[in-house]
Amino acid sequence: MSIGRARRAIPEILDDQANGLSAMSREIIGDAFWLANSVSRQTFLETRSR
């Protein structure tokens, strides 16, 4: 799956109440999705390598 396709699918997955995700799982995935969309790839890699 491409990154672009995953970015489009994740909000739908989080909104689907019948997919079996717990509230905590939704929160964790949502936070990671928000982080990935709000930080440039380079900044993310620099932060992770510290």
C-alpha cells in the first residue's frame, strides 16, 4: 500500500466503529497519523535519531 493511499484510508478506518479497534487503539493511531501529517519527514527522522 502506498503512503498516500494509507493516509486516505486511515481516517476512514478510525471512523468505522465496526472494525474492532478499541478507543485506546483509535487514539494511538490517530495521534501517530496526526504526527506524520504535521511534521516533515526530515524533521521526524532527525528527532528520531537523537
